[in-house]
Amino acid sequence: MKQLRIAHVALAVVVVALALPAAGVSKGSDVPSSVGKGEGKLTLVAWEGYTEKQWVQPFEKQTGCKVTAKYAGSSNDMFNLMTSGGGGQYDMVSASGDASLRLIYAGAVAETNMKLIPSYKDFYKAFQSPPHNTVNGKHYGVSLQFGPNVLMYNTKAFKKKPTSWSAIYDSRNKGEITIPDNPIQIADAALYLSKTKPSLGIKDPYELTKAQLEAATALLKAQRPLVKKYWALASDQIDLFKNGGSTIGASWPYQVNALKADKVPVSSVIPREGVTGWADTWMLSSKAKHPNCAYKWMAYITTPKPQAQQAIYFGETPVNKKACRIMNSLSKGSCAQYFANAPESYYRSIKFWKTPIADCGNGQKNCMDLRAWTDAWTKVKG
């Protein structure tokens, strides 16, 4: 049975004043120019389901690097584990986009030499230098897997397919709506407002001024009486759709496919306003004790077979375009099922999670950071 993350945004404050880290395998250089002999060990902080035997054991056999993993239940857990005691307890972390920038600006993760990751050239372009793990042209880790946040609905309850996120803000659907229990959900509201209220001037759903954040918060507060449940686990939403407690909501492809497998009449749509999404990165600690094994892991886990294995096991999409064929050989139709053969334009259309920080990316420093988002979400939930 797939183990799914509790996709909570970290509650701690974004650290923006620290200098970006310099790291490397060999001394005397910012990033390594080659990978040396493995140290025999690799310690990971990971989402549960990211270090399964079917792809970890072949890596250990090939490299002699024995993998041990500490599972984290949230992005906040990951940040704390990678920074506690000054860092260095773990070599790597499978950070989602809502934590990766925090780790970069905290100096907790090292710049990565992508020339040492052979499969990097086979990535979809959207995942070669994404803003959630690439800063000022420098890479901090290697992209891994991703998933879009889709609009799921019961096809019997909705004879006409919904085409807009407006359905989850519509009073006619009161008591039928499920929404992720997650401050990053503010970005979904901001994305919707960027299309429906262009006068707000929202260009990036993660870079919101005070007025823009207040507008998104107001929309979510108005939505609150309509919500059946804010879900933390995918299984919570699955149960609601199974027992008829919910008929529409923001979801992941995993829930859609799990419900379809159980013959529940559901479907999903990418609404006309677009979608947000999560994307994970294997990031190297700036104080890693086993950096050679870490580079060997990044090189291995991005190859087509483990990419395909993880995608099918966890219910997500690989970043390596060559994984599609292997996915279908392992589970017929899984490539299309998880959007692994979608056009490049589809991947670029997804607004992937990134940590809200004060820097708006346009020379201004008046955007609301993670503390403000967390406070706003608390007010939404009441």
C-alpha cells in the first residue's frame, strides 16, 4: 500500500538573511569536479515510500553505500532534521518545494554540480533549473518527482464537467467540498484570483504583497463555511469520496486513480485557471559526511528504472522523460495515468510550490513570507 506524505508547509519562519552555502566533495572548491570512492554509508531524510527496497537494494549493491533513512511527516520535520545541532546528522533530504528554498537560504544544503548527474540531460526542461531548487543560476540538488493539484469531482453528482476552480468557492456545493489542510493552499486561491481578478496584479501565486495575501485570505474565509473537511492525508479524502461525504475538491492524481480502481465514479480536470503542484528535490547537506555516496545516489535515483519504480509505487510523475516506457512495462498505462508523457507545455503550466519569502523576485522586498502565510491560514481555519 502506498505511503503518502502529510503535505504540510513548514510552520517556521523563512530565513532570508543567510548567505548561500558553498559545498563540495573535495576540499578547495565550491562544488566537486568528480565523485570519489563511496564512503560506504548514506543517511537520508525522506518522505515515507521514497526509499523502498526495490530500488534501494540495487543501489547498495552497485555502490557499496549502505542507505539508512529517517522518515519525515512534514516539510517542517525535514527542515528541523537538516538544521538541528548545526546540521550534518544527515547527508540528504527529499525536500518538497515548500521547504527547499528555506533550506537553501538557511545554508543547510550545498550547491550541486549537475555535470556529475548523467541523467540530468534527460530531464524535461521544466525540471532542469526550476525556481524551487535553483537560485541565481546555481543548483541546490537534483529534481526527482512531481504531481499536480487537480480538481476532482464525482461524475454522478456533476453531470457537466466543472472547468473552473470556481466550483470549490460556489455556495451551491456547500458541504461537498474537500480542501488540503495546508497553508500553501493560499497559492491555489491566489492563482484563481490572478485569472479572475487581474486588477489585483498577482503574477506569481507564491509572491504576494500584503494586499494580495489579504485578498486570497478573504476568498478562503468565504469558502470555509462551504468546506466539508480540510484533509491532511490522501486517505481522508478517499474515504470522503467513497462514503458520499464529498463530491468535489482539490486533490492529487493518486486519489483520483485510487478511487477509480475502487469503482468510485470520479474524474479530474485541470481547470482553465491552471494548477499548482508539488515537486521534490534530493538536496545534499552542506555538512554531509558521505558526499560521494550522496552524488552516487543522485546519479542513480534519476535514471529511468528507479524513476519509474518510484513513480508507480508512490503515485507521482518522474522528471526523467525516459522513464515512461519502463513505467508501462511495469504497470500498463501508468505513463499516461501519471502524466509522464504529457507535452513540455503541461509541465511548465504547473505553478510548483516554493517557499514564500519577502523577496518578490522583481527587486522588491515587500512580499509576505511564510510566517505571514501561516498566520493567514490559521485565521482562515478559525
